[in-house]
Amino acid sequence: MEPIDPEMTIDANPQLLASAVTNLLQNAFKFSRPGGRVVLRARSEGGRVIVEVEDECGGTSESNDSFRAFADRRGMDRSGLGLGLSIARQAVQAHGGDIQVSNLPGKGCIFAIDLPRGDPCRQGRVDA
């Protein structure tokens, strides 16, 4: 695990953001190749906090809209409803952020949650 800057803060509903990160991690574990790696990292960049989940799923097709509800991105895997990424994006957008995906053809994907940085004076305070 990479070190995290202790000064990073986000003013957010922890349950909503935890569900978004959990969904990205579950998808990464589910779709990564056997023996593949999943990496979770976070960093501060300017006035933003970036949380990334990188997997080794082999990549996605360029025409794949990963965030569309009920998108057929699962191939033969039908163990989910196809709503997780759409719901995760809505949760992140409710906090003034977004999720982007970078395709690494033949290797995997990086899903990045991009959120505005919070006020460090409010650290530890959560508004629901």
C-alpha cells in the first residue's frame, strides 16, 4: 500500500464515498485475470483529491460506456445487475466530483475518483 498524505481531507458523506470505492474495488477483483494485481492509491493534486483503483482486467473496448446503467461490459459474467458503476458515479458527482476510466489495452483499467479537496480545519467533521 502506498503512503497517504495525512493532510488530504474531503467534505463528504462517508457511506456514499465508501460505497463508490467499494464498488470499484469489487469490480477490479471480479474482472482481473487470475493472479492479477489490484492497486488502490490516493493523492492530492492541486485543490483535488484523486482516488484510483487500477486492475488487470485486460482492458475494455473503446466503445464501452462503463458508466451507463445495464451496460453489457460483463461478457459472460452475469453475477451483477450492471448498475454499480452508474451508482458510484452518481455518488461521486453528488460531492462535486466525477469518475473517469483510463483503458490500458491488453493490461487493465484505472478508475479515478476526482473530488474537490475539503477544508483541513474541518478534518474529522462529517456533514451527512
